[in-house]
Amino acid sequence: MRPIELETVKIRLEGVRLAIARCRFAFLVSMIASVAILVTVWNAYMSPDSEFARQPHWSHDRQFTPEMQKQRLEGLKDARQLSPEKMTEVTDQVQQEIVAEWVKNQVISVGLLGIRISVEDFSILGSMGLLITATLWFYSVRNENLSIGNLLKHAYKFTDWDDRYFVFQGIAPHLIFVDLGHSNKPIRDFQKPDSLSEKARLIPLKVRLLLILPALTILIIVLADLWTVFRAPNPYRPSGLPLWQILDAKVLTWLLITDAVAFAFFVIALVMCREILRYATATGQLIERFRTHLIETCDTTGPLTLTNKSETPGPTDATPTQAPAPAS
């Protein structure tokens, strides 16, 4: 490899690493946004604390019957006579504190933007934010695939094995989620050669679920919204009835329109996540095939250099990366 060509490869490797770093950043943003929204939705609709807000009165307990109240009064050591309201004063205070914190947790604070988003606005604002992060992630993964693919096409034409291996090692250690055949098994023997017979899924199932998490989060937002409108008793209304029995037709229509828009965002985000998975799988296939080519063409019987395999290295030749095999 000529010095100018080596410098060009180094520059392209740096570009590939930057592309991989952008993918990591987009992945991190998508995961943080998805998890934050899922936690808030869980707290609002499925957390046990929400039951305290939906009960008809404080310290509501079907097991706390008048007979139990009488037994509780008779069991007091002092002669004080307490009213039923005083008997539940402590639990009333505890439940009021729980409901106060539950209401506060209905809002996500976005410190970077200096705004607060309520769980009631997730159908539009939350789904739109997740769609934007999925779009950023898609273009980052696509750029990563194109950068790695073009560089490997160039490296495949190198005549020296060490030159190709140099490019491979400049890329592979920076990839996080690609499984190149170890199947989550640690390497314990450096003398054992890599086996090409052990095939593993390039993108494991748990990683595939993470790749579609933004779209799944939007779907959960829509389902939780519909459950709130048609099934769940509303804790903010004195009647405690579902919203469809309380709201005016105009307001109810607007809520259904926002859910329809959020569902459209879900479909678009699902397509984006599917493309992200397709590009990530293609990148893994590129690395796996190039690795297979390196293993099949590896010659360990003599010195390997970054420039040539001549016995008399020139002044511009690089230092051998592997010592010659000892004579028998």
C-alpha cells in the first residue's frame, strides 16, 4: 500500500468511526425518549398508585367494615372514643401524599428545551418526538452502512492480507450490536482459530426489539389514550366515568383525531424502524463476509506486513504485524 493510499484509508476509517458514533448517539436519544415516555404512561395508567386517585373516597377499603371499626375501637387501650374519620386520618394523609406525587409524575420535564409535556399531550407531541428521533436514527444507520460498505469494497481489492486486516480491525471493534459468531460466548483460548461453522444471528432478538422500541412506544401511547377515553374511570372528574360519557362531542372528536394522527405517526415510525433493522443487518452481513474472507485467505506460515510479503523490506515498508513461524 502506497503512503498516500494508507493516509486515505486512515481518513476513511475516521469517517466510519464518526458515522458509528452518530448511530450510537441517535440510538441513545431514541432509547431515553422511549423509556421516559413509557415510564410516564405506566405511572399514569397502570401504576398501583393510580388506584388511590380513582377510589371514591380516602382510605377506601372494602374490608374495613363497621364491624372491624367497632373491634378496632374496642381494642384501644385508652378510653378515648374516636370517630370513624379519626380512625382513618393517618391513611388519609398517606394516600393524599401518594396522589399528589402521582399527579406530579404526569409531566415530563425536558431540561434541554426548558419545557414540560403532560401525559395528555403524548398522542401528538410524544409520538412526533419519537418519530423525529427515529428519522435521525435511520439516516445515521444508513450513513454508517454506506461508509462501511464503500470502504470494504475498496479494501477487498487490496493484494496484501495485512492491508485488508488493517481495515477490518479499524471497523469491527467499534460495532456494538453485531454478533460475529461468538453467540455470547467469551473467548478463552487465543490459540483456537475462529470457526466458520458456528452461525449466529447477526442482530440478536433483544437488540431487534430495541430497534423497534420507538414505534412500539407510539402504539402504547395510542392504546393507553383509547383506554382512557372509553374504559378507565377518570380521576379528574367527580362522576368517575370514562371520558366518552362526560365530554362534549366536539372535544371527544378532537381526541379521536389526535389519536388517529398518532397512529399514522406509528405506521411511519414502524417503517423507519424496519429500515433501521434492514440497514443494521446489512452492515453486519458486510462485516461477517469480510471477516470470512480474511479467515479463508489468512496465511500464517510467514511474515505479514502492511505493504508486501517480500523478504527484503524497503525503507517505506511497515513493521511486520506477525513474526515468522519458528523452524521445526
